[in-house]
Amino acid sequence: MRILHTADWHFGRTLEGRSRLEEQAAFVDELVALTEEERVDLVLIAGDVYDSVNPPAAAEQLFYEAVARLSDGGRRPIVIISGNHDHPERLSASAPLVGERGVVLIGQPTLEAVVVPCARTGEEAVIAALPYPSEARLGELLSDEAEEQAVRRAYSARVSQLLARQAQRFRPTAVNLAMSHLYVLGGAESDSERPIQVGGAYTVDPSAFACQGAPAAPQYTALGHLHRPQYVKGPGVIRYSGSPLAYSFSEAGQAKSVTLLDLAPGAEAMVEERYLSSGRPLAEWNARGGYEEVMRWIEEGRDSRAWLDVSLTLTEALTMDQIQKLRRAHDGIVHIRPVYAEAERETEDEVRLSELPVQEMFRRFYERQTGGAQPDDALVACFLELIEPETAEKEESA
């Protein structure tokens, strides 16, 4: 059975007010072409199909068109769960209509696994599918626990129980999968994910995907939420597919992809990352040569398709005419951040100052505050004596 795993589409999301809908539509075209070329039997979408609980109509239309095209008239089953950005009831409202076409929409956590037949191979996939398990959706008042570690253990244990309950449908003769939208310990975050953990409380230990007590273990766990494609260490193969587009400049330079895997009952998952080309990349420029250097880079065609976050070192403020010329020269400029040389030097001086011994820092502070007077040795000794308990306390806690 050939399976495609994707997540975190975030349809409706903008970049500082700039629409990404055209890029998202291009991603749908690329994804549909890939599923047809690779003869994909099952598509898993692990949450956050929208960017908000009340997405714009154009985003909803794009999602429905994407699902209709991917399902190939009901010949290719699709299983979709809600993420922390989605409204669970809204996402699953059309489930009765699309169910006949092999599309399974799951908004709220359930105790039942999803069983999907594969017509091409004659196999069945059994999926322990858990939508974003918020405290409210789990029906747990975990915040009564005062200690963060206790909250995390309780939350992780509840997730583990739900997955294990669904995994009772697993069997050695089926393709057994787990699927969820959450933050798993060990995953690397970026700025564009809305946090779903408070401190470390609402995180899940990878051991939750062992599905203890089930007739078989998951052969692959398909995750959503983190936008960087990555594996997580734990039982079996646990993977975030990542987002199809870069949604913040913290993702600049990341290659975006979807995950393809071949699975047979009882066999090890054969996983392949397929890189995407449809989205505009995000790039950060740091032009120490100022306005002229940025204009030269644009003329050279550097990052011509990218969205840009531009920092440029200046001695004088940019004029409105210069700003307008920059924006006309490259339609992808999102931010223009002036960095003034004097401020840069002050920052460097502050860094060097922080590396000095405490007594020398005090001497310089005293000199500045008094207009040039030098503290005598007795005053310096008195200062060191005053801060000694605090210094000792820090050393003990280190």
C-alpha cells in the first residue's frame, strides 16, 4: 500500500497581509499530480488544513476542491483530522456528504479507529486517528494539577490511553497506522506554529505511540503541527511531514516536502521525502553595504521569487523615495529593517562590557554616573561585599 502523509496546509494564512492563496493553489496542483504519478492508495492529512477557526470562503473552496481532486471520484480514500487551528465541528460538518466518496473527516477525539480498504492491493489500513487533543476536547481538567511535570504526565497518559483504545482494532494482517496533531517531546519548533503547550505541560511523550496492549504496534505514526519535516525518536517510525509552504521567516531556507511511504502488513515502513517546488521561498538579507548593496542584489536577480526580510546597515535614514524604489524593484519585500552603524557599535560595546570582571563593570558604571570620578578601592570592596551573597547563590544553583 502506498500512502501520502501531509499536514499543516494553513489555507487562508497570509504573510504580513500578503495573500498566499495563489501559492496554496499551486501546492494543490503539485500534490494532485504527485498522487497520480505515484499511484497513491491513501492520503493522510494530519490537521491544520485552515489557519483559523473561521477561514475565508476562498480558503474553504480551495480545500474542498483539493479533497475532491485528491479523492479521484472516490477511488482514493482520504483521512483528515482537525488541528489546533481548525474548528473541529466546522471541519467535520460535511462528513456525511463526503463519506460516500471515501473521505473521512474527524473533528473531535473518538474511541473508534478508522478502517480503510485499499482496492489496488486488497489490504486494509487501520488508523488510530486522534485530532488535536486540547484539554477541552479530551474532557479533562488537567489544569487542576499544580506542577508542570504532573500536568504533562497526565496529558500524555490520556493521549496514550486514547490511542491504545483505538489500536485494539490493529491486527497483524493489516497496515497499522497512528495519526495525530500535537507536540511530541523532541520535536523542533519554528515561529509560525501557534503554541499548543504551556511551558512543557501540553506535550506528549513519544512512548504514547507504542499503543501498549494492542494486538500490534503502529508501523508508522503520521503527525501534524510542527512545520519542519522531521522524525521524532520513539517506538516505530514517528514523523512530522511539515508544512507545504514556509509561513514565517524562522522557516527561511527550509526545504518543504510531503512524505510518501510504502507499507505492507507486518513490514517495516519504507519512507521517502518528496520535495515541493510550488511555494515562494522565504529569505533574509543582511546588507552591510546599505541601500546600494540591496539594489545591486536585486539587479543581479538574487532570490527573485522569494519573500524577503531585508536588514540594511545605514548611516542616514532611508528616504521615502528609496523605500518606494526598493519595493518597486522587488515585489517580494515584506520587511525593510534599517540598522544604524552607531547603534550596531553600541550593541557590540555592550557585549564586550558584559564580559568584563564585575569590579571593572562597577568602576565604569561609577565613572559614567559621576561624570568621570574614579571609585576608590574601599568603595569597590564594599560593592563586592554587597553582591557576594547573590553571586554565591547563583553559583550554588548553577
